[in-house]
Amino acid sequence: MRRTLVLVAGALAIGAEPSAWAHAFLDHASPAVGSSVPASPPVVTLWFTQDLEPAFSGVTVTDEAGQRVDLGKAQIPQGSPDELQIGLKPLTPGTYLVSWHVVSVDTHPTEGTFTFEIKP
Amino acid sequence: MFRSYTDARARFALAAALTALPAGSPLAHGFAGQRFFPATILTDDPFVADEMSLPQVTVNPPGPDGSRETDIQIDLSKRITPDIGVTIRDQWQRLKPTGLPAVTGLGALQTGAQYQLFVNGPHEALGLVGLNATWAHTGRVQALGAPDFTTLSPTFDFGKGLGDLPRSLPYLRPFAITGNLGFDFPTKVESAGLPNPNTFNYGFAFEYSFPYLQCCVKDIGLRAPFNRLIPLVEVAFTTPINRVSASQTVGTIQPGVIWAGPYFQIGAEAILPATRLTGHGYGGVVQFHVYLDDLFPHSIGRPISEWW
């Protein structure tokens, strides 16, 4: 048994591919997930646990009526490949839904939604 | 390697791979929409996967006769296609009967074939059907009680996250349940003068996902390692449906926690006997479980149908 474990662990170690590859989970966001903020933020920024593939990653922000309130094109800032950012129109008080879908650099897709609120 | 992957040829390959993905593909381990289901320890997972438990160490509660059993198990799941998978499992056992010397050896080899029935992202639901086989004469039959007969076990496994609850119930949304319903059909009605009953097997895992709470409900400020914890309680029972009394139900209740990282997860659970026939006292299990699809995304972590 011990020999088997050593052999398998060795095979894993030898065959291991670069450590920057895995599913990309949302690590944190600004405005924070489920938070209330006093004023309209100029952008929504999402930080992920892995680097993203820009061509297949996006985010939208909608109001309670389902109307988009973002400026249209999400961007991955230069030098921050694990970050996704989208500009916002000036927002009025209310609850807003952030919907994201990303593909990590190993082709694994993930997606998610969360809300934030702008206080009256 | 990351930089080289951004060249034009790699982008074309990536685009082709993404285009070729079937709708609702689970894409290895347990994703349904924004819900991540960890691999549970006691109950089978409701998704095909490229994963391996290496090892799982179980110290069982004392049996009704006071015997003690310790198991070291290896478990491999491999996708053949995005929706079809196979599993193989074996374990080394140490059995210490009361007043007798301990015996050791391999338990019975178990294999399985699985088909992913559905993945519903918006409702965070998964369904899988499988046929498992526990093979005769693949373990130490006389010394350890490994079977001298093959058992066939059809199963239905499911998972459901509660993320589709109204957002007015925020702290219920991280809950999820997975479960198994299945039967064991031994191919031999008795062994050594004792009956081998057909059995009904049912088990459930009740999970509360801190990763889900953080990513999709409310960031309460949890940071590593607590933001990747999934507390859970697993229960599983086996009830005879013929040849012996149904009162001979055995089962365990296993509260514990799983830490799920990007490449592997670690889980630990206490084992509490749920019936007198199961045993008494308590035991424990720990598991180290790796995600082969994340460790080897361009080779053995992909379904075999995508190797060429």
C-alpha cells in the first residue's frame, strides 16, 4: 500500500501542470457581495481566484426592472488578469444585480450572481 | 505556460473547445450554475468527475461484538465523455476481533459506470444514474469477510442547492442537499450458511456552503481558510428487503466539514452509529481528495473522448 501511495504521489508531482490553472471562483467584489453603499459607485470590480480568459469573460449589472445600468463592455485591467471590471451609469437608490460569467485560463467556465444596494 | 497559452493558436483551440461544449455540461466536479458541490465522504456524488481520493482513512466505531475495523481507501472517478464516467475503488482493511489477533488485507474491488442525467444551472440541480459492482473474490474472503459473490447496485444520485430561494431568505440560500437512492442485488442468495439479502440503500448529505455565502449572498468578511469551508452532516442507511428482517437496518450519521480549495479538498467527519446493529461508540474519517481536471486540465483531467 505504501509503495502504491508513493508511486501515485510521484506521478502526480511529475505530471503536475502549472499551478495557475483551476476553476475561477469569485474571491471578493467592490461593492461587496450583498452590501449597502451610500452612493452610486463608478465601477463594479470583481476579483477571482484564477486568471481569466478575456474573450470569454463578462459581467452585466441590471436594476430591479431588469434594465442594464452598466456601460457595456467589461474589461480585464492591464496587469491584473484575475480582475474583471465594468463601468456604471449614475445609479439611483435601489437594489442592483451583478451577473458574471468567466472562463479561467484552463478553459473551465464558472458563473454567478449577487446583489448590492444603494441606500436612499 | 500561461503566456504561451495566449498565442493565437491556443486561443483558437480554446474557442474550439468552448464551442464544442454541450449545453449544461457539468465540466467536471460538481457545478450546477453558480453552485459548487464538494465530493462528499459517505454518500456518492451526483456528478461525473475526474477526481481521486488519496487516501481516505476510516476508523470505524466498534461493532456490536466489539470488533474494530480500520480502512484505507483509494477512489478514482474518470470521465469517458462529458456525461459518462467510471469509478474504481478499493481499500486495505485491518480488522481486530475482540480477543483475537488482527487480520489485514484488501477488501472487495468496487467499480461503477455513471451517466449524468441532467444539470440544471438556474435551479442548481444535478441528477445521475449509475450501476456499481462489488466483485466476488477480490478481497480476503475468509479472514476479512470480503464477499465470495458479486453484488450489482443500481443507483440514482441527486443534488439540489437552495440558491433559487427568494433573495428575501438570504441565509438559507447557501444550503444544499445531495443524496443517493439505490439497491444492492447479490448474485448469490447465501454464503457460508448465511443469507445475502437484497437491500435498499439511501443516504443524504446536508451542506452549508460558506463559499456560496461569500460569493453569491453576502460577503461577511470570511477570509482563508474559512471562506472555503463547507460544514455538513451525512447520513446513510442500508435496509434489507428480503431474506432477513428489515429490522436489521444499519447506518451512520456523520457530522463534519470539508475545506475545498482550487486543486484539492480535505474532509473530516465523526462517525456515529445510527442503529444498535451498526455498533456503538464513535469513529472518524479523514479524506484527501484531488481534482484531476484542475491539476491536469489539458491531459488526464479531460474526458477520454477529448484526448484526441
